[in-house]
Amino acid sequence: MNYKMVNFLNSIAPLTQSDADLGELLIISFVESAWAQNKHIHVNDVLKGVKNFSSASLNRKLRKLREKKILSFESSPTDERVKFIKKGSNYSDYLDQIDFIEPRNHAQLP
């Protein structure tokens, strides 16, 4: 197995000991990438850009992220149907919780 794949698998292994939802993490990763490029991101951008889940599943995950106040949605001033994704009040706490996972805390085999 190539080095990059081993590094990737080792970096996500601690998530097996976390309550974090991988779908939510993919959404967060997607929007963070857009924000790093100073792009405004819409809900539809997530639905088109995250290929691992159906649009119904992504909408459920986005709704859960909004309910947990990890993300918030702001209507476009020109079209109310367009929702911009913003950081919610619990966004930093959510990321801190994931960052707190011990790097060597891998899944424990029975």
C-alpha cells in the first residue's frame, strides 16, 4: 500500500472512537475547502459536490448540523430560495471535540 494511503488511514482511524458522523465530516471538509478559497457556498453546492451520499441524505445531515448549531443558513438577499452556509455558534466547539481525539486511540479489537 502506498504511503499516502497508509497516512490517510492512520489519520482517520481515531474517528472509530468518536461520535462524529463521517457524512457530517465530509460536509464540513467540503465547506471548509470552499471557505479557504474565500468562496460563498450554497446548500446546492454541497448537494452537487459531495458525491458519497444521496441528496436526501445530505439534506438530512445539513439539517442535523443546523439543529446542532454547527452550521447556519442565510438566505440570499436576491433570492430567498438560495441558502448560504455559514458557521454556526457551535462550529468551533464541534471541531475542537474532533481535534481532541487522541491520535493513537485506534479501534480496539476484541
